[in-house]
Amino acid sequence: MLPFGAGVGLAFGVMDNAAVSTVAVEHAGAAAGIFDTMRITGESVAVAGAAAWLTSLTAGQLRDSGLDAASATQLAGQAVQGQARGTDHPALATAFTGAFHTLGLALALLSTLGAILTYLALAPDRTGPGAHRPLPAAS
């Protein structure tokens, strides 16, 4: 969790600067407000999606270990919400850990892809020596 938190925290200032620096000074407040709203919305949807994916992966692992589908889904949901009973912990330990590792790797790959695409979108133009694409003019 530490790398996730550090990565998100380090990116906040850079993203805020990028959002605000691309508009005229008199529109900086509106740009910051819109960007913050979209960031919080995106984070909320991403966290909900990751939790749903983690629940699904955990339930799948529990079904593979012989638990029926309804019980596996209920137990996985409780585990992801931190509400699993102590008696369920032995059954959940392997399933949840495997699901969390799978989710972590998938999110790391998705983040890497996003970083590559962002670099390609913002990289200098490679058409000539030292040539750079100009930023769009602020209106």
C-alpha cells in the first residue's frame, strides 16, 4: 500500500500544476475546481471498480476451492469490506491474498501503460533534431 500511496501523493502536485498552467490566469480557479472534481470522481470510480474486481477475484478463488457460488460471493464481499468473521479467516487467507496479488499486478500493468501513453502524448516531437511541439496557446 505504501507504493500506491506514495505514487498518488507525488502525482497530485504535478497534475494540479499541469491543469492550471494550461489556462489563462483569470481562469485558473475554474480550471483547478474542474480538475479537482474530475480527479475525485475518477478516484471514486477507480476505488469502487478495484474493490468490485477484488471481490470477484476472491469469490472466484473461493469457488475454485469448493465453496458454492452464493457463499463465495458473500464471503468475498465481507472480506473486501473488512467484515469477515474470525471463523472464515482460514478459508479466506489464500483466496484473498491470491486475488490481491492478481489485482496489484493488473493495476501495475495498467499504470505502466498509462505512463507510457502519457509520455508519448507529452513527449517532444521527434521529427527533427531538437524539435519540440509547441503547447497550444491559451485563449
